[in-house]
Amino acid sequence: MSRIVQFLRKRPARNGMAVLGLALLLGGCAAPGGFFGSQPGGVVQGGRGQPLDENASDFLSQSPGGAVTTLAESPWGRDVEVVADEPYHAASGRKCRRLSVGSASTGPQQAVACETTQGWETQRLVTEMLSTGSAR
């Protein structure tokens, strides 16, 4: 430990610049909307999800974890069964819920919905591939 202290004392200007650079880097990562094209809440412009109707929004706002409902119409198709996990607070600052969505004709698929000021909306899963854009 004493060698580290001695090293830091020998080069105060260089160490000060390193600490300043690290603080700027971490501050940029932690700041809301800290990247180009972002909006408050960490939503990238053009990255909005699909709004859910009033029935689905009410279900997600009021139901406990593990609750099940059937939606006649939804972004996932007609007559789908939705199982909602416990709400959690996402990095964007919004309340979100993981969903398991399925119907008689399709197997269960995973989804995420987050609460907005206009109600709940579906969100693209982080692990989902984008259908447009450049391939890397």
C-alpha cells in the first residue's frame, strides 16, 4: 500500500488528470440522456414502443406478480394470454414488467412493457435483434 501512496505523491499532475478523466467518463455514463439521440428517461429517439390499450394498461398497473389475463387485441395478436412478473424499476427510471405472452396457436414468448405518462407500452427486449439498421 505504501508503494502506491509514494507513486501517487511523485506524480500529482498526472494523477490529477487521470482522476479528472475518470470522473468525466463515469459522469457521462451515469447522466440521464448521456448519449447522442437520447431523451429524458433513457429512451432513444424513434425507439418508442407500441402503446397498450386501456385494459392491458390497467392490468399492468394493478395486478400482482404472477397475475394472468387474456387480451382480445394486443400487439402480440388476438386472444393472447399474458402473465406479468413483479414490477421493477428499469435503468430508464420507469416502472417495467417482464411478460410471458402466448396463445393457442403460438408458444409463449417473452416481452417487456414499461409505464409512460400515456399508459403502458411494449418495449423491445435488449436481446432482440433489430430488423433495420446496419449489421455489425
